Amino acid sequence: MVRHQAGPSSIRNAIMQRQSHSTGPDRAQGPRGGDRLAGDAGAGPGVESGARRFSVPLKPAVLLVAMLLTVPVLLAIMVINYQSTDRVVTDHAFALVERFRAEAIEDIESEFDELQAQIATAAELGRQEPSFFTDGRSLPYFLRVLLHSDTALNVYAGLEDGSFRQARRLQDPTVAIHDQPPPDGAVNAFRVIETDPLDPEAPLLDRYFFLNAQEEIVGELAAPTEYDPRVRPWYRQAVQADRMITTDAEVFYAFGLVGFTVAEPIVVDGTLNGVVAVDVTLDSFSDYLARNPLSPNSLSYLLDDRGNVLAASDRATTYGGENDDVRLPHITDLGKRLVSLAYLLRPGEAAEDVYPFSFEGQDYLVSLSSFAGDAGKPWRLMVLTPLSDFTAELTENNRHMVIFGLVAVAVQLLVIYIIASRMAQPLRLLSAKVERIRALEPADDLPPVQSSVREIAVLSRAIETLDIAVQAFARFVPVGLVRELLSSEHKLDIGGQSKFLTIFFSDMEGFSALAERIASRELLERISTMLELVSRSVHRERGTIDKFVGDGVMAFWGAPAPLEDHAWHACVAALRVQEELDRLNSTWRSAEAPEMRLRVGIHSDAVLVGNVGSRERMSYTVLGDGVNIAARLESLNKEYGTLITISHDTFREAGDRLCVRPIDEVSVKGRRARITVYELLGAYEAGPELEPTPEMVDLARDTRAAFDALVAGDRAEALALYRKVLERHPQDQVAGLHAARLSVAEGQGAPLQIAEISHDKP
């Protein structure tokens, strides 16, 4: 047998020829193929999952590393900046609270000091000029004191003789006085109650003189009254204390308001002349606290020593009382849980510092400070402010910083993504091409990869060379062997092993006659078409092409990869070859071109399979008697006029799925036992195109009956049956040959001639 082997020079020539048609690294790069196969990287043949190491694609890996390096640093910077800024802002908030409470207390005390100074001046004036408060001179003075103060409601003097002079504000001009409304334009009023020195029991007259903003009298009103200043709490307390006092909260009946009074007695030479006083409403302090907030959401409360609310910035005070007694609400009775808890959880009664407080997840600063003016009232100022009022700008800045940081990270990741994509895309294409190479699939649709990265460009050229080399190698060496070599990663060594395989030989019938009828180029195309047809069918049925022997093909099944039912696959491949060749002949017949016939021999046997040759040049092939028998079976087709002959060993391995008919028993030189040879007519379960026709089934049945009679030694029966086959199939060369042999043997009385298969190579 003539062997065609692949050597280094053949592969090198194929590489040079293919590279000469390549435009090199400058060829245009197309989008096809790379994206489709890149996702399958690592899933090629021969990669054992247990031996694979965990891996991730380049682009996600680069992005992940960038995020791990960028995001923690950004977060750390933001956290450090927030903590440092928050600490500064918090310290600043504490300082603001401290300053606010100091200023508020100072303002309130200043107001008290001023009122006390005015009352002290008025009292001293009464002592120096006892008649000053007994006539009309005191009224303009009281008006000046009233207008000078924002918190004073009334300035007045009550004398020991029961007379009373007062300058007062009209808080609500719609409120009736002595059942009559004040005149239009009135904003202030003088109130005068005078007693008759000659008749102390005479009825008293309460007179009002209404003043406009220009201090002009715009109306008068008088009505009888029983008002006696000497029985009022402010008068009695001042006389009893014999000094300036500040009363507790009381009801100002004329106004329907609650307030307190600062009063001082007028004593001349040990004799009490009267008491001078000023009224201040609690609403005025609430107005002050509302007009001067520490922050937009802060709350301020003026408390007495028991925690009762005197004034509130939110005006959340409701006073209750009967007669002269006033009930002030306690700070915990305002219905505000936040304020109540802030007061109850104060560090201590004597604590003067600002303390933090948390409520429902929000932080607050609380200040509870005591102050006592010269009047001796132990009042306290409570300030409650959310820390967010001071950190709002910080929070907004941090939000902007977070947004800016996220945008910066996003831009950075986008840039990294673009760079990684430009690096990963060629690597993905190269990975796809490598997978094609590993699968021994053509990679011509994947263009050469271009890259400005030197290493990737070098790798691209190397993979191009590898692709050319492997494809060339696969054309000279069985594809299954190449896949096994790629998957096993073992070196190619000389050696082999014995395996039970199925060997396939094919040869074109009438090659010499065809060569005389058609041109050489057309003959070459015909032979190439034939060889391509055989190769395609062999590969489809998972066979291995051993070599091309002229216009013939040698193939085998079961190596290098094990294959169950290898005999069945070999027979199906032979039938597919004949079926496709029939279609080709139909085409050639319609074109009035000569047809082609292909003879096939198939045998299953134990043979030696492996690498044969030298270390420099070797061939993967099969050796043994089984190879020679398969080759001789192919040549028997010419003698019996058949197209596919198989041995009994092959029929036994393939089973009843084959439709065959026995041809003859042939002897093998060197063997005692004879081999039964069959003609393969069709196959079941291999597709409708390969199913045997009813005519084939009848032929197989009739031939089997004749052959069984022949084997049993009943020559007459066998001759009759073969002649019966000829009657139905006059062109059947198998039946004609047996009928002729039987006729000669019967006429001469000689034994039948037995065909022989030689071990000699065809």
C-alpha cells in the first residue's frame, strides 16, 4: 500500500502559501465571530473542569480592580472630611448656643434692669417731690417711660389715699373699656382715679383720656369704679417688702392678659406715700423669644424655678386661673414629647452647660440656664435646637461631594471601561480564534487582530501562525488525532496499541477509462469531489481519515477516540457516500458527462493503531491483517459486481440494523476459517434516504435462501434459488456468478471454486 505522510516541509509550505495571501496586521478588522465565541472561552475540548483555575474576563477584572482602588479611597476621604467638618460644625453649634443663651439672658436682664431703673427713678422722684404723683405732671412722665420700653404694658402709681394714675398701651383697640370702644386712632391712654380729700367716702370716678400716635387727646371716657390700688397684690407686696419687688404671674383684668409687675414703695420720712410700678405681660417675652430664634427650628422657653412656662417662642402656652390666681403650664405639660424628654433628661438641676440630646434619630442641643436679676426671681432660659439646623449646609455639601465623587468615579470607570474594552476586544477576538483552533474549526471569518499594544500585536501574529499551522496539520493528520493531541497536551511519540476497529477502504471504479474520456483538469476536479464526498461522510459518522491512496480513501473507526458501534457508523458512512454519489451522477448524467462509481470494503478486526515512522516524520495509521482484508474486500466488489462489501465480523458488530445479503464465503491466505462476505444494501434507523427499498429487502431474502442452501451443501436447491434470483434480477452479478459456478460444478462433478483473499498488499 502506498502511504502519504505529512512532514514538516508540507506544513511549512502550507503556512507560507496561506501567509502570502494574508494582508498581515493591517487587514481590516471585522466584527464577525469574536463576540459570538468569546463568551465560550475555556469550554473547548479537553479542558478538565477539575483542573481549571478560577478566572474572570479581562474587562470586568480591570473594572473591579479600579473600583476596589478608587471607591474605598473616595469613601475614606468623604468619611474623614465629614467627620472633621461635622466636629467643627458641632463645636460651632455649641458655641452658638452658648452665645445665644448668654445674649438672651443679657437682653432679658437688661430689660429688667432698665425697667427697674425707671421704677427706681420714679420712686426717688416721688420721695424728692411727694406732690409729683398727686397731680397731672406724672402722666406725661409715665408715658415717656412706657414708650421707651418694648415690654412694658402699663406704668403707674398708686397712692396711699387710694388715688391712681396710669399711662397704658391699648393692646387691642377693639376691646371695650367701660363697655365702650376706644375712639378711632387711639393707641395709648391715661387713666386717672382721684379721691376727694374732704370726703374720702365719696364715689370714685375712673376716667380715661385716649391718645393717638401724636400723643394728642382724641377722646375721654369716665365711669364709676371701686378700684382701689391699695388692695392689689403688687401694692401690698411692695409695701410689705419695703423695697423693689417683682410679683408672681397675675391676671391683668383690664387687658385679659397674664403678666407680672415690678413695683417699689415711695416712703418719705418714714411715711408711705404710695407705690410706683410697671406691668409686663408674659406675651411680650414670648414675642421677644419668637423674634430672636437661635436657628430656624429652635425652641426657647422662659421658665420659673419650678419649670412652669412663663414665655415660649412657639407661643405654646395656655394660662388658666380663677380670680387672682394664675396657673402656669409646666414644661412637660405642653404636649410636646420632644421638649418634655429634653427637660426631664437634663444632666442636673445645677447644670449650666449645653448638653446633647437625641430623639427619634435626630440630634439636638439643649441649654437650660438660670439667671436672677436684682428683683430676685429664679427664672431659667431653656433653648432646644436641632443640630441639623447647623449641619444642613454641611449635609448639603456632603451630598454635593457624594454626587461629585460618584460622577468622578463614573467618569473614571467609563474611561477605564473604554481603555479596558480597547484592550479586551482584541484579546476576546484572539480568544475566539484560539477556541476555533482548539476545535479545529476554520477561523477565516475572524480577521487578524490589530492593536496598538505591542504584546497583543505580537500575540496576534503568533496565533495567526498557529492557526495556519494547526489547520495545515489537520489536513495531513486525522482530525480526531489532532483534537486528542490538543486536549491531552502530551508530546507526539512513536508507538501504538492494539484495538478492535473497523477499517474502511474505497476506490473509484474505471479510473483508467475515465481518464481517457475527460481532460486532466476535469479529472482532478472529479477526484477531488469524490474524495471530499468520502471525507465529509466519514467525518459525519465520526470516523478518522487515515490517508488518500490515489483516488481511494482509507479510514477507520474507534480511534483515536473510543467509539461505540464503530462498525455501524462505518457502514452508514459507506451508504451515505453511495447516496450522495447517486445525486452527483444524476447531475452529471443530465449534463451528458460520464458517471462515477465507488467501491467500498469494510472489515472489523483487532489491529495495531498508533504513530509509525521516525521522530522527525511519522504517521498515525493502523496496521495488521484486518487492514489487508478490508482492502481485499474492496477489490472483491469488482468480481461480484457490488459496491459495498462487508465482512461477517462487521455485520456481527453492527447488528440487525443493516440490510445485507450474503455474497460468498472466501478464504484468507494463512487462515483456516473462511470469511463470509456480505453486500451492504441499506440501514435502518439511519435516515429515510438510507432505508432499504422493498426490492432490496426481497433481493436480500432470496439471496439469503440460496446462500443458505449453498452452505448446507444442497447444490441443486442453491442453483434453483440463484436462478430464481436471476429471473427477478437478470443483471444481478452475484446470482449469475454462483449459478455459473454451480452449473459447471454440477456438469463436471467438481468441487466449487472458493474465492481467496490474499495477505498481499493491494
